[in-house]
Amino acid sequence: MINILFHFIVIVFITINILSLDPVNGLINWNGNNWAMSCDFFGKDLSNARTSGELCGETCARTPGCTHFTWTQYKDGTCWMKSGTVSKSDAFSTKDPTMVCGVVGSPSSSDWTLVWEDNFNWNGGIDTTKWEFDVGGSGWGNNEKQFYTDNRQENTRCELFPGSSNGRLIIEARRERMENCEFTSARLKSKIKWTYGRLQIRAKLPDGRGLWSALWMLPEKATHSGVYWPDNGEIDLMEQVGYDPLRIHSTVHTQAYNHIKGTQKGHSIIVSDAVSNFKIYTLNWNPDQIEMYAGDDANPFAHHIFTWNKNGDWTQWPFDKPFFIIMNIAVGGSW
């Protein structure tokens, strides 16, 4: 008899979107960021708050309905939060070198180009033109207890929502022996690799002690030194461990900063409905900055988790080459 570790769905990913940033013309110098100096947006004021210019974007991201902002020196620093559909091309230049404007809401089509997606809108197996599997049960460097299977529908499959044409990917960890391991699960890797852009994954996470779910990225190959990891980087958009299932971790690893040394860079937040509702996890990856957020359809950027800015040499910033997506559930492991 097979004992399922969790009843039915252990982890669900319903949609994946990778978007790349198109250049925006104009006099405003965005420098690959979501903010710029000496600019403003017309109208659409939502609210305002006293804060520094550096924290204005984060304040907007935490405010329901806020999609863009302007910061001025009014009253020693005021963040003017704004709402509505907007793009960088809607901003206009000002003569005030201290003003800051920026966007944090969902991008318009004039800012982003969809380059790849998978919505899993069918019943059955995985699209192997888009995904491949890591297979094995060697502990994966973390003393994990599961055996990762190869496109086995008991562990990974697509299912339509009842009465709907919309689908979901299910990754299921199961209590069953295979290849001297006590559990089975799945670890998918995208065949697409890319550099810079936006990755968004809508996911409902598992709730069970002993599980370790992750949405993360590794480089296609080693280009910095002859050591693949950690020298060439790792981006952890979302990690969640079963003993604290509502805490979402976002982290980067490099040669200088990694968990082997205990110097990894990251942050965690509580997402109160992470295991009961689908949430959107967003990675903004620019040539000089990585940002990670958790939110929902109404505001994908509702909760800022972590930002890592480029500094130093490749030992601190190896994020300048193609990476691929990994989605998996581990059982046990050294956290």
C-alpha cells in the first residue's frame, strides 16, 4: 500500500511567465531599474507617506493598489503613491534633480515582452519540450530523503481545474520506497535559459513538517572559475520549509556569500495564506539588481522580500549569464 505524504495536492504551480524588459525611449535615464531621477507621473494619486526616497518604492509595493510612485522633498521627504495602469513611458522629466519616480505594479505591454510561458492547461504528463527532470536519490548535497523520479505522473502531472480550461502543475511527494529512499518526489528543470528579465510563478505551497519546497535558478554552465557552485551563483526566488510553512525565504548564493560559509544573502517574510491560496512569486533580474516579491493577482508586488544590488567582482555578482528554472519538493534535508 502506498501512503501519500499529503492528501492530494502537495504543491501546485499554475502558471509560469518569463518576461524580458524592452528599452523605453525618452529623456529619462532608467538605467535598467524600475526607478529614475528627475521625473514624475501625472495625477492618479492614491495616498502619501513620509519616508526617504530609497524606501519609497518599497512603501508603494506594500500599499494595496499602488502601482507607481513619485518622491519629493516636501515635508522632509514624501512618497506620493499612485494607482492605475502605467508604464515608464508615461513618466515625464522634471527640472528637480531630487525627485524620484518609479513603477512597481504590473507592467504594460509597452514595457515587457512575453518570451516564454507554461500554463499546464491539460490533463496528463509534462511538456517535455519545455521541461526535463533531475533524477536520483543521492541526498543532493543536503541529506535529503527522497528519490526524484523521471516524468512519473504519480509525482508530477498536469490537471485541469474542475469545470475549467485552466490547468495546474502538481508536484507530489509520496511516502514510498524507491532505490533505497523512503520517499519519492520530482525536480523539474526548464530547458529554456535566459539572462535578465522578469520571472513570475503562481504557486500554492505544501503544509507538512519535513517538506522543503523551492522555486529557484542555477546557471547553464560555469563561466567564473572552474567551480560550478557556488562560484557561478544561485537565485532562490522562494524556499519554504515544513516546520515554518508560512515563512517565505528569498536568497542569493555566490562564491563570497553562500550557505556553506553561512554568509548567504537573503531575507524572509510571513505570507499568511501561502499554503491556502495561490500566490505570485516574482523575480526582477536586471544587470545590476535582483528583486524578489510575493503577492497575488491584485498586486503581485504586495510584499517585497529581498533586493540584492551588484557590487564588487564576480565573486559577489555572478548573475550575468543564462540561468534555468528549477521547481522541486525535497523531503528532509539540512536546512
